[in-house]
Amino acid sequence: MKILNALKFIFVLILALNLSNCSSVDSKENKTASRDRDAFNKYWYAGKAEITRYALDQARYGEIRKGDAVLIFVTEPFLTDKQVKHEFGDSKNSVSVLKLNSIKKFYTGIYPYSMMTSVFTPVAVSKQPTLKVTSSSQEWCGQTFMQLNNREGKIEALLHSYFQSEGEQNFKLDAALLEDEVWTRIRLAPESLPTGKIEIIPGLQFARLRHTPLKVEKATAKLSTAGELQVYTIEYKKLKRKLVIKFEKDFPHRIIAWEESQMSGYGPSAKMLTTRAVKTHSILSDYWSKNRLSDSHLKDELGLIY
């Protein structure tokens, strides 16, 4: 009986120690999660956007062109049904999204290119997919506009184009990872980036410059570490294209540089070239209120050449 009681005592003691350890671990995890949330909220809900300028070497028509790339990240309320910014009225369908405006400006000879892509990804990226992507391109030959809306497991695509071969298009794609949402996922939750063999819809600016029909493609992705940086690589075998994005390992996971290697030019003169963008300047600003002549110095602080 004494031996039995002793064994019971030891069992209860071990159980108590385990429960104590579990509580300690849970407490530490909760504190870490709380700190992460506090850091996230302090950075992304301070009423300012993160604006970063990159020195751009853009491959176009078989040559490398100098230019600017700008990434603007900011949170805002977004209506999931109408898929527009929530500015007034009922908020039941409103979620917080991280919006990215990705802008490129460069010259080819005498005439300029201006390209802009907007991505709207819910902050709760693990619960909701990217809802919308829009992209436009303007140059002296004409302009184009494309929009993707994620609705009920399908990507609804709309294309307006100056070019006869593209014309006016409406079509649907099976929902898949969007290359354009990789950038917002990096900022929100880089651990959510898929690796291995993946299905992905290429970036809209790539599709525009190559005049490539948009569809779900097969690719291979990997996430690696290089010192203080992480590197996300996507390789499209069929498209003969490789995208490499380098970003900070620690929050807020700022994007430092990227490279796109693909065919540039047409016909026998086409060659494999690499577009590169490297971070040069960055500020946090409520830029929408900086629209006076006296605010022009901010453009210089960003090192913009246009």
C-alpha cells in the first residue's frame, strides 16, 4: 500500500510539473504573439504609408533601360463584396487590407513607359486570399488596363487593350496563387509563402510587357536565408522566367531588391536579360496630404528622377 501511495504521489507530481511547463510555454507564446501584434499595429496602423524607391534597370526590347520603381504599402478598409475602398456606409463587409501600389517609370528611346499595379490583400491573409489586383500601362503607342477579382473560388479577369490582338476580354481562371500577391504576403506573413511545386498566375506587368495570355502556370518556389535577408525564388520552366525577391528576415520584412530574368525582345533578336531593382530611399508618410509645392522636397528625399 505504501508503495502504491508513493507511485500515486510521483504520478501526480509529474503531472503537475508538466501542466506547469505547458502553462509557462503557453504564456511565453501568448506574450510573443502579443508583442508581434503590437509591433504590427504600431507600424501599419500609424496613419502613414511606407514609400520605397528602387534604382531600376528594366529589360525592354532586348536592352536595359534606367528608371525608377516605387513600392507603396499602406493599410486601408476594403469592401469584400464591391471590392473597393470602404469610404462610407455599412461596414459589415469591410476588412482591413494591405494595399500595394507598385510603380515603374522608364524610357525606351524617345518615349516613356508608366506602369502601375495595385494589390489588395487582407491583413488576415491566413483566412482570406488576395481579393483584387489591377494593372495599367501607358506608353506612346497606347494604353491597357487589366483587373483580377477573386470571387467564389474563381479569378474573374477583365482586359481592356489598345492592341487588336488582345482587344476586349472577359474570362475566368481557377483560383491560384497570384504572383502579384507574393509582395504583400512577404510583408504580412512570409511564412505563408508556398514552396516546392506550385501553381501560380504570373504578374500582370510581366504579362503586359511580354503580351502573354494570362493563365495558371506551373512553377517551383523556394524560400532561403542569406544573412539578415530571406530570398524567395520562383522559377517558371515553361515561360523561361525566374523571379528573385530579397527581403528582411525580421519584421517589418522590408523588400531590399528583386531580379526578373526572362526573354526580352522579339524574334531572332530576343535574348535572356535580367531586370534589377535595388532599394535606395524609403520614408513613412501620409503622402495623400503632401500635395503642395512646399512638399516637393519629399520627392528629392525619395531620390526620384522623374
